[in-house]
Amino acid sequence: MSKVVKFGGSSLASAEQFEKAGDIIRADESRRFVVPSAPGKRFGNDTKVTDMLYQCHELAEAGKDFEKVLSDIAGRYQEIVEGLGLDLDLAEEFDTIRKYLKEGAGKDYAASRGEYLNGIIMAEYLGYEFIDAASVISFDENGDFDPDRTNKVLSDRLALCENAVIPGFYGAMPDGTVKTFSRGGSDVTGSIVAKAARVDVYENWTDVSGFLVADPRIIHKPEGIDVITYKELRELSYMGATVLHEDAIFPVRQEGIPINIRNTNAPEDDGTWIVGSTCQKSRFVITGIAGKKGFCSINIEKDMMNAEIGFGRKVLQAFEENGISFEHIPSGIDTLTVFVHQDEFMHKEQKVVAGIHRLARPDSIEIESDLALIAVVGRGMKSTRGTAGRIFSALSHANVNVRMIDQGSSEQNIIIGVADGDFETAIRAIYDIFVITKL
Ligand code: ASP
């Protein structure tokens, strides 16, 4: 059995947090490969080291003095090194960073130093080998991640060591320029390392005990999700449930490696297992509920629309020409509705409307704004009778008017459109019916 363990920024924000991570790693010798993030927030309004590094770069680029910010960063690491009682001097590393920043090193180089330095500390603390991610994670000349090259180089390199620390978030382009993934990208590195090392489990240690059935800002102490499939997770993440970087799923998914989300501050909790498929039933008919506000619908009517071949394409062309992606398109016999993100659409609405008139010649177009979409997701829904019925009766009891219904072809999700103002009430009503009363 072998595992990759990735620790998020709050799990490594101080010496105390590092010790918790160290205890977790040492408690199980199969935890062979460690992927650290940069130090995150220690308390509510603290600043992440990554953000401080971006700030240094901005100042350097503007030709301003960045010494104060850089020495604050050095102070953060010094506190960790001293708190762990390590005999490690990072002064030379900071001299190099200062020099490169002055010479015009890129934004990605600056940001990547957060993980790089935390990796050096982690390797020293554990007595593990340090592998610089720039030497094993490859991006191509356009700056896109190169999965084939990375997998080859990384798996050859990892085969040579029993234990190693590989910093998250960055890699390098063919000319050696450091390149990062998007924010939160250490999750992606963890997944890439898990694939290359062909481990049995990718443990992702963070500050929550996995995914929750609903947003805790709306539901007081929601239940946790024990097992979720990649597909369900995609649906929920897309609708705003954020614990893991979206791209972290793909490398391990191809290899059938499960991800286990765990809590560094509560290691006794089992957390959430993310798997390809499972025969384990979820505790409730639904696995999770997520949603987002701020959509608008464009309702298009035309008599005999159903008989006009190509009508849908012409309507969608008007959106495409304006660079707007659509979310859902429920349709009736003589009506077609397109749901889009309000903030994307707002500035271009009249252009799109003119485009639809020109291309599709509809009888009327009406726009409604301030709508919310809620996804009710669950692999159990397919085989359970009356799920949709229960959702809608719960919503009607809660006095929520349903504006749109869309059931994905996978039968694993039902999307409901409601007014923004009904969003929280609707989520509470759905949670109540499936989780609290377990109907
Ligand atoms: N440190 C980076 C960030 O703050 C990457 C990560 O933590 O995953 O986004």
C-alpha cells in the first residue's frame, strides 16, 4: 500500500500545523510522497504567503521596493523553522529570490516560491528527499501542462526513492521558466504525483472533514458526504461546492485512484472518499445540493418553432457570436429558454437580442433576471422512485415558485431554477426533506 498526501495551506501555516501534518505522515508508513502547499492563513484575516509573493512581484515590476514584504515572508518561514527546532537556514534561498525578482522574474516564479520553501522545510522536518517540482512537472512552450512528459519523467524519478517531498502548484516550461497551475493548484500536483507513483490512495488533507451535503453558510452543521463519485463531484463543484481544485480529478480518475479528503485538525474523521464508481449507497437519497445565484433567462417564442429545423442552432449562434456560454436550454413546443450567467450577459444583452432577431426571426423575446440554479445531485436518484416529486412538494410547501426544471441525462442530477430571493429557502426545504426527515 502506498499513498500520496497533499497538505493545504492552512494545514502548514505554522509550526504547530506542521507538527500535526508530521504526526499524520509518521503514523502510516504508506504515506510515502508528500505534496505541500505554501503557508496559508493562520487566523481569519491573515494573508496567505502566496498572496504576499504576488505582492512582491507587483512591487518589483513597478520598480518599487519590495524588501518589507519579502522580509515579512522570511519571518513567516523563520517562525516555522524555529518552531520545529530545525537547523535550517533559508537566507541563501531568499537572496536568490530577491535577485531574481530584481532581474524581472515572472509572476509565476514569485508565487511558486511559497510551495518551494515549504517543501524544503517539510523534507528537512521529515528526513525525506526533496524533489524540485520544476525538474519533474512539465509545461509546454505555450504554458499548457504537458501530462505525457510529466508522467514519464516523474514516474522514473519517483521510482528511485522510497520517500519524497514534491512541492505543489508549479512546474517548468521547456526553457526552464517556472509556471504555476491556477490558484489552489497544489491539489492538481497531488493528483499528478499520485498517478505517476501509481499509489493506492491520494489523501488530500485540508481544514474540513470532507464534502458536506449542503453549504454550511445556509444549513447549520450539515451532514458530511462519506462517498461521492467523480461525476457527482463534477456536478456539485460546478455549482459552487469548493474543497478541491476542479482539475485535480482528471489524473487520478484515469488510473482509478480514489481521493480521500481529510481534516488535518481532526485526523480521526474518515472524511470523504471520491471514487470512480461504487456500490455503496449514500446515506440519503441525494448525495449533495449546491447552487449559484445570478443567472438570467432569455425566453424565446415563435409559433411552429417545433417544425423549424435549425431554430435552436440559430438562437445559440447569437450567443456564440458574442462569446457567451449557456448553462441550460429547456424548451417547449413553441418556446425555448436559454439560461446564462447574468454578469457575462448583461453588457451584451442588446447585441444578443438583435442577433437572435436577425438569425432566428422569433415572435418575441423576454428576459428575466436574478434567477438562481440549484443542483440536487445523487447517484441514488436513478433507482429511487419519486425523488423529483419530493423535491417539488417540498418546494411548494416552502412557498418557492419553481421557474425551471432540467434533469440531466445521467439521471444523477436535477437542476431547478428559482428566484434569487428564494435560493436559501429552497435549499433548506430540499435538505430538510431528504436529510432531516429522510423521506
Ligand atoms: N499556494 C497556492 C494558492 O494559494 C496553491 C495552493 O495552495 O494550492 O493558490
